[in-house]
Amino acid sequence: MESPLGAAAIAVSALVAAGSVPARALDVKEKSLEGTENAAGLTDKQLAIQRWFAELTFLNEGGDGWEGWYVHENQLGLESIRYSLAFLGYAAAAMAYKTPAYREATARILDDSVRRMVEKRVWDFIEVYWKDDPHFPDPVAWENIMYSGHLAQLIALYESITGDMKYSTEGWDFVWDEETAIHYTAEKLMKAMYDQVALEPIGGISCEPDMVFIICNDHPHNAFALYDAIHGTKFTALDEKWRAWMEENGRLPKEKGKEYLKITYMRDRGVWATGFGTPGSDGWALAWMYPWTSNPRFVCEGWETMRDSRLWRVADGGGIYYRSTTVAQMAGIKDTSGTSFYPLVESQCLRSGEGKAREVFQYFENLAGTFADWDGDGMRESYYYDTEPDTRLWVTANLAAAMVTEGDSLREMYREPFFRLHEGEPYVASVAYPDVTVKKAEFFRDSDTLRFTVLRAGGEPGGETEIVCGNVRGVKALTRNGAPYGNYAAGGGAVRIKTPVSGEVEFEMVVK
């Protein structure tokens, strides 16, 4: 069955052919704008988005390493760095599942995202809310799930993709000043969140003091699910406590065209601060509820409500978007950021029939699709959606996650560690990233064959490069673009291939 996002790709390609996409979003060196179908491997557009994520994280050497980010002193609102970091990491991890025999770029993006997440500038806003709390300046011991949940989910994803448990064994420090450094491990972080779920009668953890947001409480449960799968712990034991309470109390009365979920519960007073919802909040909550919940049907009933919302508008340039309500705008949810969650919800819930993701992608392509030349080499090798500076990163990340998600794929991703799925398999260990990128990489057990496609994305066209493959005891045969190829050396469980790369180059290695 064709993915609804595959249809989105067709629509976008038609727009390009018709000249409807702004010229600033095109580049003669870009092979194709097709990029939302769920095929094996990453498309050119998805590779370009991955490159943008890399440029913002581990390749970022400009200034103090935060070039391209929206960084400001006030880290209290939705424009805060923690949300951009989190959604970037979630999308990057999902992309790794499209190249299961290559994860180098994703691993480095996730590792750098965690490193940035624990920088003081990201969490020192706690002084505003918890300066007089006995836990201060510990940013994760009490409440603040709007930070701790995202950090935990990023760490679990890093461990899953890489098999590297350094955050569980060595841990890290939250450094407040020269005298104060609070040491944590991943399990200590999970336990801090779990203990609060156990303590709270409703099972929800506050973001701000006394304020339990539905959107924030998805992320610790995704972290629990994946961490349990990796380590055999039991942090998911209390999932049902929050799920049952939230479903019974957080759902709005059914009314056609209206929103689905309430937003904020005032824990200490026992009342909802908001007896209404917004499409942006619904989208966020439902997109990240689907992976962990035991009741996906609740999520997909919410998707149906979103699909039928009275707030859809036709954009001047084509496509559709959610018109953000006044209350949502006051909270920092814009038309673009609120709409960007919708395709990720639809990609998980739509099994047949027509949705709206195709038209949503059309809206974003026309409005903000942009190629960029980050390194000044004359090649616009990166791609992102240039919406408002404070939300363009998480808009791009939400759309990228939807591009590579279909049905239960994200749900499965949080139930079985990536490294365990592919343990012992031959894989592409490294390339000369970012000059060379990996478009496809998969090991086929039935034929003992590693197939991968590399793409020249920078550097000298046609210049020789090295590709290192791991977990290879020996090579029976190697072909390059279908012809036998012998410029490689094998030994020590690795194969080093020397090859020119101009455009796309396909390799097929039959291993011993």
C-alpha cells in the first residue's frame, strides 16, 4: 500500500515541475526534490535534512558552537533550545532506521545533542522556578519534565542506535558553578522520573511548578520503554497509571471540528487550567503518545479529530495549514509549528483512505523549503524549512520524522534496541562525512550481502575516498556499480575500500 507521505512526495515533485516552488528552494546540483516516500534508504531531500542536522550539531564550529540556533537568555518558552534539540534528535534517530547498515552520522548527531542538552545554558532557567526548592540546582530531581523527559529520550535513543552505554556507566555532570556539579547516570535520571510517577496520584509529572502538561509526559514514557528494552529494567511498570488518568480526564467532550485534548492540569489545586485545546498541542501530544501507549486507538481517534478540525486553512501559495488559535499564539504555538506535528500523527494512524499530510507538505514546501550552502563550497547540500527563526528547527525535524515514519515503525523503534536488531551484521562503519554521505545501506542475511550506496556531497568531484566496513570476516565478491571491484583491503574484521565518488556509487559485498 502506498504511504500517504509517498503521495506527498508526488505532489511536491509535480509542483517543482510546474515551477510552483520558489526559486530560492532549488539548486541545479540537487538531483531530486522527491523525499517523502517510505522507500528503502534515504532520499536526496532526507539526506540534505540530515546534513543540516549534522551542521547544527557535531559539524558546528562557528562562534561558540551554536551558530544557526535560536539562542536567547529566556529559556522558558516553546522557542527554548531544549525543544529544538529534542525534536532534532528524534528525527535523526528515525532516519537511521532507513539505513540500518549505516549509523555513523546519526550516532554523532545524537551524541552531540545530549552533550548540548546538559550544557548549563539549556537548563539554567530552573532558577526562575525552583530557586527556593531543596533540590536546586539539580535540574531533573523534581518536576521540570519539560527538560528531563527530553534528555532521557535522547539518551535512550543514543544507546539504542550505537550500543554505547557510556551515559549509563560513566554518566555526566550538571555543572552549576565552580563549586557545584551534580553527577547523574541514565538510570539515575530514569529513576528520578519514575519515582515522581509513583508519588503523584495522577501519574503525571509537572513541567513548571504545579503545572502538568499532557505534551510533556509522553517523553519520559518513551524513554522508559526504550531504556527497559535495552537494560531489562522495569520503568514502564507505571505507564498505565498516567495513561488511564489522562484518557479519562484529559479528553475534551466530543464535538465535530473541535480540539481533542486539554492542555494543562494544576496538580496542587486539582483543576484544569485550560478547559480547551489547540491543534498544535493535540499534534505534539498524539505524535509522541503513539510510540509508548498501550492504547493506540485513543491516539488515532485524536487524529480523526485533527483531520476534521475547523481550523484548517488554504494557504495563498497552495497547501493547507492549521490556523493557530489566539490562546495558542500567546503560548508561542504558531501556524507553522502547530501544523508541523500533523504529518507525524497521520503517518502513524492512517492505514487507508486519504488524509491531509500531502497538502501540509505542499504548504511547507511552498512557504519555506530552502537549500543552503553551510560550508561555502558553492554546493547547497543542506535542506530545511525556513519558517520563523525560533521554530524552524523543530518544524524541520517534525516533518523529517514524518517522512520516515509509517504505521507502527516509530512504535517498534521504542520497543527493540537498534543495535540488538543488527548485532554482528556487516555494516558501513565510516565514510568521509560530510563530503560523502550514505544513501542506502542494508545487510541481507539470506544472501550474506551488504548493499550500500554512497553519494558525493562535497569536496573534490570524483576524488578518491575511503569507505570502512565493519563486522566482515572476509569478502567473497565486491562489485562497484555492477562491475567487479578489487581496490580494497580486508583484515581484523574490517574492509577498507578505496574508490572515486562522483554522484551516486553503488556497492554490493558478499561476505564470508
